[in-house]
Amino acid sequence: MDFRQIAEIYSAYERTTLSTEIHPNDVMFNTGSSHYYTVGKSGMQAILTGLSLTWRSQVSRVLDLPCGHGRVARHLRAAFPLAEMFFSDIDHEGADFCAREFAGKAVHSAPDLTKVSLPSDLDVIWIGSLFTHLDKGRTIDWLTYLSGHLSEHGILVTTFHGYFSEKHTAFGGGADEELLRRQFHFTGFGYTPYKTYNDITDYGVSLSKPSTILDIADSIPGMRASYMERGWANNHDVLVLCKNDRLASF
Ligand SMILES: C[S@@+](CC[C@H](N)C(=O)[O-])C[C@H]1O[C@@H](n2cnc3c(N)ncnc32)[C@H](O)[C@@H]1O
């Protein structure tokens, strides 16, 4: 997508009145209104940056997974007013809320994402802070599975805890942060489960070096990868996987 098209999307977004409907169970809103809207908008900006790296000229189908209760979803709806949108989360109430509020379809997720029937032919898949909570095996398997749901030149934009998070973020939830950081330094990928919140699935905190994530991206056939350190809200790293073979001829 060229800069002129991206500028048009962004100008239209800025002229749109954003939904301020907040679900009472939206835990992301606990950080305060200003932070909530800044982080949401930054997710949309990371997607526009991702699109600028591709040959895709239109965005017609978008999946937000995990959508939570719409921190980023409301900005995606404003940026892509005509797109067919899908909202998915293991928290079905969140997915249903987003589908209702932001005019889309809910896809109820499950502990094993590879067992969830996802829409195909997606031009954009936004994955804000899911792999930041998963081990390396699921990161590889789920990225591969999701990549199979992209349209040609479609993009998957997803976030990771990189060097900045390793240095500055306190994760809580009973995660063994010392072990996590040791794994990060010695292997390039750390994961420890939360002691709380693990009633439905194996859920915790991951830390990953850019080189490890790019190695994972390298192992997924038919894709090309770009990486932005601190690309989401000046905090999480961002991987963009574009469905266009890195070895495809001109
Ligand atoms: C840190 S929140 C991020 C939510 C949203 N992307 C945002 O930025 O506000 C992580 C989300 O992952 C969801 N989640 C965890 N496991 C999941 C799974 N297997 N499938 C879909 N969503 C999942 C949780 O319910 C939660 O809403």
C-alpha cells in the first residue's frame, strides 16, 4: 500500500468520532482513559505501518484476536469503516461485545487456537498481546496456523515482549520473573506461567529476543517478515508477517 493511500486512511480515521463505549469488565481500561486510547490508537498505527511494507492495496477483511473488550477494535473500525470485521477472544463476552459495538462477527476462541475455525482470506490479522503470554511451541504453531488464514499480500501484525519489556516491565501474577529473564538471556525466549489466572489454559508471560522471533518467522513458509522494536505504544515489539513468499520473483 502506498503512502498516499495510508495518508487517506489516516485522515479519514482522524475525522471519525471514535466509540467511547467501555464494557464494565474491560480490565484494560484500569490503566486509565488516556493510556487506553493511546495504546488502542497505536495498534492501528502499527497496522498502517505494516501495510506500508506490502503490495496490498485494499483492506476488506480484518480479524482482531484477541480483541479483549475492544481497546484496539474501536480504532480498527474507525480506520476501516467498510471492512468486514471479525472479533475473537477466549473471553466470549469480550468478542460478543466487540461484534455488537464495532459492527462485526464474533468468533469464540478456545485454549488451543489451532482447533478454532477462523475466517479465511483475511487482509489484516491484528494480534495485540497474545504471544506475550504463551510459550515458544504455541508461538510457532499458532503463527503458522494464523498465517494460513491470510489473503495474498495480507498481513499479520503481532506483538512481543522484547528487550524493553525485559528491562522495564514487572509482570506480576506470580510468574517466576527471575527464571523468565534467565531463559530470555540464555536461549532468546523465556516463558513462565502465571500462578493465578490458569483456570482455563496454560497462560503466563513470555520474553523474546527479536532474533528468536525472526528465526520463527523464517520457519513459516510463504511469508516475509519485518520487525519493529517498541512498535506498539513505545513498548511491545511488533512483528509483521506478510503473505508473499520472500523468494517470489518480481
Ligand atoms: C493482554 S489481553 C489483550 C487484549 C487486547 N488485544 C487488547 O489489547 O486490549 C490478552 C487477551 O488474550 C485473551 N486470550 C487468552 N488466550 C486466548 C486464546 N486461546 N484465544 C483467544 N484469546 C485468548 C484473553 O482473554 C485476553 O483478552
